[in-house]
Amino acid sequence: YGLNADALLKYWREQIRNQTDVSVKTAKAVVKQHVGAAIDDARAEITRYRDGYVENLRQSLQDSQSGEDTRGARLNAVKSTISELSELQKSLNKCGEALEVRGDDIR
């Protein structure tokens, strides 16, 4: 009862290739899951921060008895911060989209 060395080598190469493919797909899926969750968490945290920040500033502006110049400066600061947070949120969305596109390579 003999074994053909070439057939045995071919069999094990195929087995290793299959296991490697499964390992790579599993690793990509795990990375996608964790990075995607981190992006979603960051997006939610930025949204909460932005909403709270804007509300605090609006309330502060309403309560303020200071002059028009001070209110204008605060309003400009609010607009600037909102703009910066919107840009950050857009960047996070792009990261999430890129992750989804790369995740499609897994399939």
C-alpha cells in the first residue's frame, strides 16, 4: 500500500490554500466589524457632543446680557464649530463607506 508523493503534496497544498483563504476572510470580517463599530461609536459621540455644544451656546446667547458684538462673536464661534464638526462627521462617513467597499472584497 504506497503513497504517491506528488499526489500527497498536491493534496496538502490545496488544504493549506483553503485554510489560508478561510483565515484571511475571517480576519477581514473581524477587522471590518471592529473598525465599523468604532466608526459608528465615534459618529454617535460627535453628534451628541455637537448637539449639546450647540444647545449650550444657544442657551448662553439667549441668557447673555452682553452687547451685540459679544453675541455676534459667540454666534460666529458656534457656526465655526458646527462647520468643523460637520466636516469631521463627513470624514467619518467616508471612512465607513471605504470600510464597506473594502469589506465587499471579502466575498
